[in-house]
Amino acid sequence: MTPLALAMIISAYLLGSISSAVLICRVLKLDDPRKVGSHNPGATNVLRIGGRKAALAVLICDMLKGTIPVWGGYFLEIEPLMLGIAAIAACLGHMYPLFFHFKGGKGVATALGAIAPIGLDLTAMVMATWLIIALVFRYSSLAAIITVLLTPMYTWMIKPQYTLPVAMLCCLIIFRHHQNIRRLFEGTEPKLGEKKPNQA
């Protein structure tokens, strides 16, 4: 690992550690997303407590946390595997933020942002998959899980050299959704638009 790659990975984690949901909710004087709704500081929970504009702002900021370090590494000609590790570092920062007591979100938007520099066609396929599943079944978590399961295949079809790092990133997202997977099987997972204050 080169010093440049190491610096990029550390920077990606620190950038990921900036909790967009918490900061935006503070600016808009909304409830702390870690204490209400699903207790998850992400766009879906902010949608429940603050509406579409707040959720869109969180979504964009969370995506940029993944896009900026990976795009920077891409132009610095860091090898694909190191780019993948930088993407994972950004998602780990989002999931376990250094600046917010290591209590973060699920990393889906940050992962999408990290994948975006690979190509607009891949990004469009990923977003379309999530939207279709979310609209049909009304479960944000189910849409995320199915999307990340399909994303390595999409990557292999478009730019196969990035398949391994993308697959590594997707495994991390699946692991972070283990509670959602359990609730889906139990039938207790909240649908989009539902307010479930006691869900963890």
C-alpha cells in the first residue's frame, strides 16, 4: 500500500464520519434521528421525521461522502482494489462515525456515491433497481438488500475490474442490515411512510 493510498483511505473514513443526518437535523431544528423513528441517522429516517427536502439533503451529502474520496483516488490513479478499500472506509465512517460516538447509519447512500465514479450507467442501474423494489414492496431496507446483491453483477457487466471491491463493499452493507433482515422475516419491518418510533 502506497502512502498516497493510505492517506486516501484515512481521509475517506474521516469524511464518512461526518453525520449528514445529525447535522442537517440540527440546522433545521428537527429531532435527533438517532433518538426517534428507526434511530438510524440516514435519509429514510429523516424522511419520516423531517420530510422530503431534509431527506434529499441528507441523501446528497451522504452520497458525496463516498463520491469525493473515490473520485479523487480515481484521478490520482490509485489501483481498483485500493479504491474499493477507500469506499469501504467511507462507508465504515458513515456506519461507525468517529465524531458521533461510532453510532451511524447503514451506509447505502454512501456506498452508492462511492460506486458512482465507476460510471453513470452503473449508477442508473443501481438507482433504478432500488426504486423499483421500493415502489413495489414499500420496504426501503428490502430495496437496499436486493440492490446490493445485484450490484456486483452489474459491475461485472460494465467494468469487471471493479467487481471485487464492489462485492466487498456490498458484503459490508448486507452485514449492516442484519437487523432489518430479521425484521423482514418476522414481518415487523416498517414500510416507507410508516412511523415506528420503537423500531431499532
